[in-house]
Amino acid sequence: MFKSVILVRNGVVAGSSERAPSIGGVLAGLSLSMLLSSLGTSIANVGLPTLAQAFTASFQEVQWIVLAYLLAITTLIVSVGRLGDITGRRRLLLAGIFLFTVASLLCGFAPTLRLLIAARAAQGLGAAVMMALTMAFVGETVPKARTGSAMGLLSTMSAIGTALGPSLGGVLIGGLSWRAIFLVNVPLGILTFFLAHRYLPIDRRGLKSDRGGFDHVGTLLLALTLAAYALAMTIGRGHFDSLNLALLLAAALGAGLFVLAEARAASPLIRLAMFRDPVLSASLAMSTLVSTVMMATLVVGPFYLSRALDLDAAMVGVVLSVGPLVAALTGVPAGRIADRFGAQRLTIVGLIGIAAGSFILSIMPATLGISGYIVPIVIITAGYGLFQTANNTVVMTEIRPDQRGVISGMLNLSRNLGLITGASVMGAVFALASATIDMTTATPEAVATGMRITFALAAILIVAALVIAAGNRTRAVHLSLLEEVS
């Protein structure tokens, strides 16, 4: 449906015809974008053993099928968010969905491992665009009173994609072949492209002149820095050697050069002044800490369930699916609660839940069995669902329109960095606390001890996040009182 509207921008009045956006259609397209990008993250892991056999490759070689996707997202997500702010989010999101879909097709028909890894990197670039711009579009198209609900829906779709990946991948590999885990994205990608093209609002060209240029130097430095850090945290499978150290030093040097470049750039990729905003800085720090802890559940959980509780592989899969399922069920209600009672309050409630669940796991005896593990995991993941929705809502509600893309990318980046750090650091803590080199042969008692110590550290990290949240909340209250007095 079209209607005549009057646009008033900077005192200029102009008549035009625009399509009235359908909020339902917009959210359907954005939800599928979030689902596809998270599904791409989790569905390939289950196929690694099959892919190793299909290409006669080692685990270290096929692991790059997963790493190429994650590295592309981590290194480029902030840059593509900024690019969307400059060139127009709709056209860039459509390009990202198209690239993701075509790359999925190439993955499905890849004749060699190298071509599969290259196609996965291209798929990761498409996913980076989709992740960075979906939250930005919520701020642009959804009324403020419904922002929390929309963020909750996106969190739910992300959790569903993560939870669905392993089970769907197993069914597709068993019933068809490994190629099906990539080809399944093609019809979903076509549907997502149609919905986004049909319902997303047309980019407003009149605003482009106010957005500045693209920071090529900063983009390159940030990508190289993040790639060095991600590789330092992931290669070696837990063995930290001279290569890991060299990569960390390169990441530190790159970070310093990036700060210098941004301070001198006319149109920086990330305006360093943004970090003076206590709300944004606090949200990014809390997101990183929480994601680090959430990765601990994925690193420790399988070993604890199989070694300490002696569950078979099928039962381990069932128990591990409880967490993502709870997070999926929490997202939409959390958004509605945030809209009604305030996102900052809900952020603190979510953090309390994660801290409480982590503390329970740190003192839980293995004799309580499956129920003793599931109950605190439910508390943790429910708290995570509340936190993630509320934290994203706090940030995306109040930012300037020309910064939505880059800040959405930064929120996703903080989450990815937390996941990467958690996989390395919390995995190392678990191994050290278990006092064993090979976790597959560790005694049940050693694994249970390692789990308790790991989640004791997790509880401490969340307490630190709570201190940040409480300080943020106190600052907001003081500012509100000052405004009332003035």
C-alpha cells in the first residue's frame, strides 16, 4: 500500500510517495536473517567427522570449515555495520542475504576442502552483514515502545538457530549427505531475501551526505587485529605455544595502531568518543563477560555429562539442548517485560540469574545427577535470555540513526569475542582444574572438580558484570534526579 507523506528534514519540506512498512513483514524478514546466520554457526560442527572422512583430511584441517565462518564474522561485523550506515542498510542487507545464499550453494557443491573453506568464509561475510544490520533495522522501523519485544524476538530466533543446528545437521547427514547441511540454507535464504526486499523501508538518500566516508585504513587494521586475536585463541586446540603468543602480540600492536588511526581519521570506523558514553561502554563490557561465561557451559557441559555422569552421546545431546531451548522461550517474554518495566532493571535481573546458576554449579555434587545439572543450567540460560534482550534494548533505543549499524556490529563483536575468549580461557581453566592433559580419559572425580572450579570463576566474572550494571543504574538515577531538579 502506498500513501502520500510529507517529509521534513532539516527544515526542508518535500512531497513523496513511500510504502508504509508492515512491522510484521519487517520482523519476519529480520527474524529469518538472524535464524540463518546463527544456524550457519552451529550446523557445521556436527558434520566435521563426516567431512574429515569425505575429504580424507585431519581434524585440524576440517576445523577450518568452522573457523573460516567465525573469523569472517568476527573480523568484519563492525565494518559492515558502518558500511550500512554510509551506503544504506536495506541494499547492503539484501546483498548480504544474497551472498549468504549463493555461498551456501557453493558450499553444498564444493568439490574440494579448500573450495569449501573459501565458500564458508564468503558465507561468513554474508552472515556478518545479516547479524550487524538486523538490530539496526529494529531501531529504524520499530516504535520505541516495542523495541524490547522486537529485540526479544531476534534473541529467540538466534537461540533457535543455535539449538537447531546440531540436531538438524545430524538428521540431514544421516538421511541425505553432508552437502545437505549447506544446501538447506538456499530455500530459506531465498525466502529471507523476498521478505526483506518486500517489507524493509527504502534507504533514504537524503541522509547520505551526513554520514561521512568509509575508513579503509581503520577497517583493515581492525580486521587484521581481530583475526590475530581470534586465531591466537582458537588454534592449537588448547595448547598455548610461541605461535599463539606471537599472534597475541600482533593483536596488541594492531589494537594500538587502530586507536592511532581512528584518532587521526576524518571519518573513523569507530569514533573513540563513543566509548565515553558510560551506557555503551558498560553494555559492551557486560556482553563480553556474559558471553565468556556462556561459552563455559558449551565447553564444560559435554565432558561433565559424559565423563562425570556417564551419559551416552544421545543423552548428552538431549541434556545440552535444554539450555538453548530455555533461551529461545525466554526471549519474547523478556522483550515485553523490558518494554513495560525498563531494560536496565531487567539487565540486572538477568545477571543475577546467571550468577546464581553459576554459583550453584560451583558447589553442586555429582551425586545429584542429571537434575542437579539441568536446574542451574536452566537458571543460567533464562538469565542470559533476559540479559541479552535487555542489554541490546538499552543500547539500540537511544543511539543516533547514523550510528545504528556500527553500534549493532560492536554489540555482536563483543559477544563473539566473549565466545572466542571463553572457549580458550574457560577451556584452559577446566583442563587445569581437572589436573589432566587428556579430558577423554579423565576420572569422573577430576572432571567434576574441574567443572566446579570453572563455574566458580564464571560466578566471579558475572559479579563483575553486576558491579558494572549497578554503577550504570546508579548513574542513570542521578541523571534523572538532576533533570527533575533543573
